[in-house]
Amino acid sequence: MTPANIPATEVLVTAECWDQETDAETTIHRAIETAAAMVDADTADAELAIMLTDDAGIRTLNKNWRGIDKPTNVLSFPALQPERAPDGDDAPRMLGDIAIAYETTRSEADTEHKPFEHHLSHLAVHGFLHLIGYDHENDDDAEIMENLEREILAQLGIPDPYAQDGQVN
């Protein structure tokens, strides 16, 4: 049984490169559970899927869905929500899907001198926040989302991902 407000989270590994990260699934579940517990959103009786893919897989998704022909670290695909659930439907509400690319995530973590698990947690939280309606299309929305990411990651014991040498970007 899933605790209150914690969505059921399925992690699907679609690329062998993730095999070397034996704690990836545990890291993701911990990040999503912490984020869901800290946000003001109804995520109880909901579910989401996270696909751990490679750069080639996420590049295809990025090209097909966003028209950008290059890999990225994380993509979120919020599910369209019905205006009301059909009577008698007790199926979980789908929040959406998140895809995370191994090579880009690994490269960014190494370049930024961050533990891989910290960066993976950040990307999972970032993707989850997109699924529940947060965005960073303008400066005000970006500040709100980034501050929430900082709070969630601090709860996980992860330093501010937007700080460089003690300075916030």
C-alpha cells in the first residue's frame, strides 16, 4: 500500500547503460516520495512512470514531441486529465511519464562535480514537478519551481543544485 499522497511510481529501464547504476530505482522512488509529500497537490491514488533510457532514446522523444533533434537530460509528459472520472472507476489517475537519459545525466553530474545520485534525484524531482503543473517558462515561474526543488532536495540531504561555488545561478 502506498502512503497518503504518494503516487505509485513504476521505473522502466529501457537501456543497458543504466545497469551500472544499481541504486537508480531506489534513488528515484525516494526522490518522488519526498517531493509528493512536500507539495500541495493531490497525488494520492495517482501513478506515474519513469523510463530510464539512453541519449538515443531521449533524442527520438525530444525530436518527435518537441521538434528538437538532440538529447536532453529529462523530459516530462503530463497526462491529460479527464474532467471527471467515469462512475465506478477506481483505477489510479495517471500523472504522466518522465524519461531520463543516462549519458547526459552522467556527463552533467561529472562536469558539475556532483554525485550521480544527487543529479538523478534532481532530475526526477524536476520531472515530477512538471507532471503536477509546475513550469519554468518565465522568470517568476522558474523561481517558484527552483525554490521548491531546493526545498525537496534539501529534505533529501542534497545541496542546492543551482549553486556554483556558494553562489546561486
